Amino acid sequence: MAIQLNHFQASTLKHEKEPKPPFFTYSKTRIFRVSTAASSNAQQLIQSGEVKPILPKDATMAMNSEGFKLLDIRPEWEREKAYVKGSLHVPLFVKDMDNSPITLLKKWVHFGYIGLWTGQNFTMINPNFIQEVEAVVPDKHAKLLVACGEGLRSMMATLKLYESGYKNLGWLAGGFNRSVDADFPEVEGPQKLQYATIGGVSYYFFQLLLLTQAVGKE
């Protein structure tokens, strides 16, 4: 039975046990990086069942019982904050190192509108993404659970992987942001997994919010 994608996104909201980032909606500013056609095709794969949507609370069971390998496609600066021990890592987006005048202007605009607030670098799609995945997972029959922070980038990655021959794919519905501590018991890094996408100025506002909530409970 095909399951509507928006049903899964709504389901993840019911799974919250900790305060979620008040500036979580900043991810909307990055939607322009995901092709509308690619996003639509990826949603079709998920809704048709070709790609299996898996909630964070079910991810560990999927890995332990069904044989899924967790593929973290977040950029390095997010992963270094927190990651699931034993997970594979191939970034879908990498830092854009081009320093041509036009790109430098784009970087400046990005920093002013997005980078300063979110701590996100100006990125480009990793041109070697598929080759790097093939290097760590040469068996295209392997089960891969593709994950990112919010679920948008991993959705795009599943489409690329599916089109390159990986057919046993799972998608972490809602991303790591919708997980709680108990979902992934072995997490390494200085921050909580569900907060690893938060950076820049918004990180300090978020810490202030957590402190305020903690004081309010005392």
C-alpha cells in the first residue's frame, strides 16, 4: 500500500519528546537547492514503495533486523557535530571552493542571508557522490538507509542512488532532526544528533531557549 509522504512527515511530529529547534524552518531557505523535478520524482519513489520510508524511532530495528546500513549524506561540518557510530558517510553537498568573481558574490549574499544565521557553508552538489558511494558500498543489492538532517537532501540522494542501480533503499523520514536520544543509542560527537544542523547565530538563540526551558521546569 502506497503511503502519502505528508502522512510520514506528520507522523514524525508526534514522535517528539524533546524541544525541537525553534529555527527549524530555516531549512526552507535551502529548498532552492533541490530541483523541483528531482524532489517530485523522489517523492514518487517513496510513495510507491520503491524506497522505504523509515521513521527515526524504527531506524535501529531496521538496521539490526532488516540489514540496512545507515548512509549519512550530510556535509562534513554537520556530521562532525554528531553522528551515529558505525554509519557510512558520503556527503551529497560539499563546500563550493570556486573563487571566481560571480561565485564570490553569491557566497557573500549567501553569508548575509543564510550563512551568518544558520552556519551553513555555500555548497554545491558533490560531483563524485555516486562514485564515492560505490567505493564504500560496491554491492548495489545492499540495503541502504539514507539520512540527513531534515530529510530533504536524503530524498534527493535516494533518487540519485536509485537511478544508479541501488534498489534496496530506505529514507529516514524527517531526518535526524526528528529523532530523540533513544532512537540511536550510539551517537558520537559534541552535540545531540537532532540539533547538529543548527549553527551560526541561531545556535546561540537555541541554547538560550533550552536554558530558559530548563529554568522554567525547576
